[in-house]
Amino acid sequence: MDQPFGLGELLNLAPIGAIVRLFGVDTIVYWSRGAQELYGWKPDEALGRVTHSLLQTRFPVPRQAVDDALQIEGHWSGELVHTRRDGQEVVVASRQAVHLDPQGSPTFILELNTDITTTKQLEATLRESEERFRLLVDNVEGYAIYMLSPEGSVLTWSESARRLQDFRPDEIVGHNFARFYTPEAVAAGVPEQILRRALTSGRTEEEGWRLRKDGSRYWANSITTALRDRSGALRGFARITRDLSERRDAEEARARASREEGARAAAEAAQAEIRASRDQLAAILAGVADGITAITPGGHILFANAEAARLCGFATVDEFVRATPAEILRRFEIFDEHGAPFPLNQLPTRVSFGGHQPPQRLLRFRVRGGGQERWSLVNATAIKDEQDNVRMAVSVFRDVTDSKRAEDTARFLAAVNLELSRSLDFDEIPQTVADLAVPALADWCVVDLAQDHTPRRAAIAQGSDLGQEHDDLPDAAKLLSAGKPRLVETVTDADLTPFARDPLHMEKLRRLQLCSIITVPLVAGSRVLGRLTLLTAESQRHLGEKDLVTAEDLALRAALALDNARLYRESQQQTEAHVQLNRALRDTLTQLEVSLATRDEFLASASHDLKNPIASIKAMAQLLERRLSRTGAIAPEQLHETLGRINAVATRASGQVEELLDLTRMRLDRPLDLDRESVDVVALVRDLVTEHQQITDRLEITFETSLSAVEAHWDSRRVVRALSNVIDNAVKYSPTDAPVRVRLQTAEDRNDWVVITVEDQGIGIPSEDLANVFQRFQRGQNVIGQFAGTGIGLASAQHIVESHGGTIHATSELGVGTTIAIHLPLQEYAL
Amino acid sequence: MNGAAQPARVLVVDDDPDMLLVIEAALSDEGLQVQTAADGPSAIDLMQLRPPDLLILDVTLPSMDSSSVAERMRELRGDAAPVLVITADGRAAEKARTLRAYGYLRKPFELTNLITSVLTGLQR
């Protein structure tokens, strides 16, 4: 099947799956190389198949909606799940557009599919890490963590819940959580009240007796949290129940002691309990991957685990715990997820001190003075005493930098793929790449190319205009010679030196106050096309190893795009070269055709010229015959005259035959076999002029010379023929009454040469034809079809002149006239 | 024959002086008055002076199209004026048709044929 678009080869170059299908029936009529790579089917396997059955397409919306969008809006884009030839599923970002014929009827649908499976996998990785967190929760001793439906039925049942309450998941899932309460509590409506309170205030906490599977009682604390989705709809409840039996025992003991030993002892015991509780909590939380802190409203850190210390930039927990809140906060710059400064009073920990449950926050923060940026999910919960006073805030920090980075990088590279697949313009790609890199990766991006070994800055993108001169940036030639990928996390003068042209430039580089530099080569195959350089300055952002990897990914894609564009341009140029070659061939053919036509004309003319003398001789002979038979005798003088004429005509005819033979020799590039004799040049030219003047009275042919007699050793018949041809031409192309001047003189520089010029005031020769005027069968464009001729006269003249060791030149001006100059040596001389 | 009173006038146009001479001699022998011209312009000049009864035209004339000579002849002597074409060219018949000649002769020709053709032309 034919590919319907000339676009085909172009689409083949794009690193995406390009498919063209017939509108309405969805039969595949074009299947790009990218599609083959993406799905595994070769064009001959895919062409003619119906797209969605071949790819087992799963649509995110009803298929009818996709078809409607294509029909009404002409395009659709969204995510599709396709099945590859090997059975693996791929997630693609699909862009589809309808192609209309000139009448506006839909003909084809062009479908561009980009593989985003990796991005989807990253999302799955994030989910997995949540799963790991769940496992962690499952294994925390003394807690039961589970979920309830909005009606209070148990939905999930964790391992920790099983350990605490003995129920296996199949025994409890689907049952109402009221089962965990005593009959008295159920009768008092406690379970329903709990759900209502959680619904109204978001979260509720209660303590009381609970039942195990075997009916035994234990004292527990439960926190019930309402779970809502983004739209605010109730999804269910999360329950965290902690077995407080031991604490209850301790409290009862303490109460007893209090009663028995007095207040002081009670306080000691309470402190011991708090210490014990803290130690226990610390033991539980120390190994948790999230950073966890417990801070008093006064800012005293009651507890912090190792991860919290690390996230906040401290080497040890002790060091962290000793720091004051002000000291800790001073170390950071904190931004919201969009990069705007985040107000400190909205930090979840601060909000929770006010007694409110703060929303979870995604924050970006950076240790001041050159740290890398990190992302963190922050939650905080206030812990209150019986009097409802906030005693501490427990904050949980989850470092999501890696998954956030991976997600950002995947999104960035997907955008890069899309942007670069849009352009095959070599000159446009560097700027596209630079614009993509700023501000996503750096404050500055420069792309330098080494085309034909000449360094050239192909593109510059800058995040904010701070008035720097582009010329101040690191030098293109220096960067191009930097070789391997390089990362400079914190720029020092020593790092700048290799990129400076001279001390003055070095000073300018310093003034840029660069923070980090990444510079990577653009390599396609084994060719280094140029270099991509990222710089950070005003944002104070420090680039790291991961940024280097991203820069290399970007450089790889940029190099591929440039290489594709180069190949595309070369193929275009080849096409252009073919077009030019064809044109040249066509011109040559046309010229050949003209030459052949003039040669035919020449042959016709030559035979005509030969027939004329034969016709005359024949007619003269017959005239004599007629007169003889009519009168019986012819007067001797009449007979004498006619016979003489016959003789002369025969001589002329023989000269013509000789000329034809000369022409054949000329055609075979053979020199003439000259029949040299002693001749007076002055007489020869004068006689010739007289002869030509006798033939025409249309114009005057003048002869000028200051010479009286010059002896030459020439083949005079041939020189006469050459001159005749030149004079014939001059007369033929001159208007009536415009004289033809023939001049004879000795050559300026040597007296053993003569120059004969024939000057007319005729139509002239176009300058583009002047070079060809002595070529056989070549005639000026302005005389073809206007004047009879064969294009042989001047060629023959040149042949004769050159056989005598001379030269012939033409100078001409259209509408003014032509001068032919013949230089001839008087004697034969050895070359 | 046109009677004895006034000999018929024939104009011969050819760029070959030898051919002009021999035709002039042959037709004069037949009692015709013969004028010759070597090119178109001089032929037209002669015709203006005294229009001939018959025109013999070589169709490969230099400078001026032989058709303008034939045309001038018709302007002067009416549409049926006799024109005889002689040519060394292979396309004699075609040229004769273009010039609306009553006949043509290919060079080299038999002198008798020329004379017969001319006499026939004069009787038309």
C-alpha cells in the first residue's frame, strides 16, 4: 500500500509513533518507524488493520466521545493504553488530528503517540513507597490501624490490627466496627457518636474499654479521622487504636500512689511515665524513614528522629534537639510547591499549635548558602492534654525530593520530546532546547555548535533579564573544547578560567556571580555537534549530579533532533541538487536538439548550394544543345563564352565540395592539409571585397589599408573562403545602407603578422552567445528563425585561420554591430 | 503564345547569377522579354516599374522573404497572376503551395521543362 503523505519520511524521523488511519473505518494506511519501535509491529503487519483492534486500545473516556471530538473539533488528545506486539501494555500520550481534503471532507486521521509508560511507572513507584509505609504501619506494635466505610463497616484490616484484636481479615471485614465496643457502649450509641464527631470536626479521639475477638476487654485510645477525596466527598474513616492497658495500669497505680504517697511522688512518677513513654515512642520512631519531631509550643524539641535531623541539615539528633527554633528556621529558605516564598506562620507545626488540624503541605526548602533544593510533604498534629491545652505538635516530614525530581524530569523530558519532535529545522532546534532548559533546569542555557569546525553560539536563553551582556557568558570556543560532561556545583575562579578569553573577559565572568555550571557535549552517533551549557546565578540554585543526568538526557535528545534535522536538510539539498542536475541535463538536451536541427539545416543548405551550380551547368549545356539543333550552328564566340562559364561554375562547385570536405575534417578535429603558395595579402583582400560588392548593392563594403603589398605564404583559396564567410555574415546581418568596413594592417606588436578586421553595424550578437559563435552549428538566439543560415560559416573560418597558426575573435554589442578580427602570421612557423 | 504585337514579359528572381544568365538566354530564344533580379528588393523595384506577365521565383532568396515578392506580384497583376517556383530545396511542392504558384521545378531541371512551363503559364 502506498504511504498517503509525502510527509511519510519526515514522520519516520520523529521519535514518536506516527500512524495515519482512514477516517470512519480506522484502517491503518501509514505506520511510521517510530510506531514500529513503539509497538513492535512492522508496517506490512499493521497496514490495513483497524487501529484500536490491533492495539487493543483502552480509552480513558467512552470511545464515542473520542470519535465525537475528532468529528466536531477535528482533534483529540489524551492518554491511551495500547498493547504491544509482545503483549506488553504501554501508556501513550496520544494527539490525533483529522486531515481534510480540499472540499473539507475528512479523509485521514493523523495520530502521534508518545510513550509515557515510564512516567506512569514513576507514579506507580510513588504508590509503592506508600505501600511500604503501610507495611511499616502494619508492623508497629500496639497499634491497630484500619479503615471504615462511611457507614462504619471495616474495609481494611492490617496485620497490626490482627495482633491487637485477634480478628482475621475474613472474620471482620464487612462487619460494623461497633463490634469492638462493649454492649453498654453500643447501647449508649457510642460508635455512631464517634463517626458523627469525626464527620463534623474531621477527627475525634476517645479512650475506653474495647473487646477482643474472645470477648476479653482492654483499655484503648482510638483516633478516628474522616477521609475525604479532593472534591470533599466522604470516602470513609481511618481508625488508629492503641492498647493503653499498660498505661491504664500505670495511671491506676499512680493514682493509688498519689493517694498514698502524696503529690511529690505522684509528680515523679508522672515524669517517669513521660520519660518512659517518650523512650518508647523514640524506639518506635527512630527507624521510621520519615522525619518525625515533637515540639512544645515554646519551641523545645521533645523528640526528633535521625531522619528529621538529617532533613533539617544536622549531623546528629542531639545537635538538632539542642538547636533553638530560630536557629533551625534561619538555616532554611522555604517555598511552596510553585516556588513562591512560604509564610512561616502557615507551617503545619505552627498551625497545629493554634489548636487547628493543619492541611498537609508540599514544601520546597533549601539550606541557605548553597544547598540543593529538596521537597517535603509535611503533616503536623497537635497533642492536647485533658484541659484541651496543646502540649506538643508532632510533625512528620516525608522527603519526596527523589520522586518529585523523577516526576519533574519525566515531565520535562516528555515536553522536550514533544517540542523537538515538532521541528526539523536545524536552525530552530538550539533555541527550542535552550528555551526548554530555562527556567526548568537553570537560569541560563547556551547552545554552541561546531559547524564546519567553526564555533558558533546558536542559542541563548536566560531566566530573567538582569542586564548582562551575552558576550560576558563563557566563550563558545572554550566550551566546545571542554570535552567530557562537566558539573561544577559551586563555581570558583579556578572553574571559570578555562572558559575565559582573556583577563578582561574573566572579570566579566566573575561579575556574573555564577553559582553552578553544567556543560555537556551534544553527541549524535560518534559526531560531536556542539555543546549544551547550563548556568545558575541569581536563583542561587546549586546544580547536582541529578541535574547533570537530566542535562545529559536533554543533550542526547537535542543532538538526535539536530542530527535528524541535518539529515533532513541534507536530503532536501540532495533533492535540490537533483533538480539542478535535471535542469542542466534538460538544457544540454535542448542544446543538442538545436545543434542537430541546425546540422540538418546545414546539410539541406549544403546540398542546395551544390545543386545550384549543377543546375546552371546542366541548363547551360542544354541551352547550347537547343541552339545547335535550332540553327544548326553556334557562333564560336557564343560557344566560347558559355563553355567558359560552365568551366567557372564547375570550379566554384568543386570549391564547394572541397569546403564540405574541410568541414568533415573539422568535425573529426583533423587539421587542414594546407596548400600554401606565395600570395599578396593586399591584393587578395581587395579582390575579395570587390567580388562581394559586385554581388550586393544593398550596402557599401569598404576596404581600408595603409599597406601597398605584403607577401604571405598561405593556402589562399581557404583564406579567401574564411574571409568570404566573415564578410557574407557581416552583409547578411546588416541593414541596408549600413556599410561593412574591411581593414588590413600589420599587427601592432610584430610585423610578420597581419590583422584583418571586418566591422559591421548590424544586429550584433547577444553576449551569452558570443562565446559560442565559432562553435559548429551554433547560431545567435536573435537570428534563429529570422535569417537563413547553417551556423557553419564562422566555425569554418576559425578552422582555416587556426590551421594557418592564426586567431579569430569576435566583439559585439547588440544593436550596434559586430567586429571580427583575424590575426594571421605571414609565414608558416613551427609551434 | 501571346501573339506578335507585344512580347510577354517574364521576371526571373534568383541569387545565382549563372542561373539568371542561362534562363534569360533560353527564354529570350523563345521570343520572350526577360528581366532578372538577384534579390527580393530589386525584384520588387523592377515589378513596380513594369509589372511582368509571369514571375519565376527561386524560393531560397537572401534578405527578403520570397513570399513578399509573390504577394507584390498578385497586388500588381491580380490574384491569378502566374508564379513559377524553382528551387534546389527538397520541399519544393510545399513551398509552391504556400506561394500559390501554378507550378514548380526542382533544380537541376530540364531546360525544355522550364520553357514549356513558362509558356503554359503565360497561356493561363
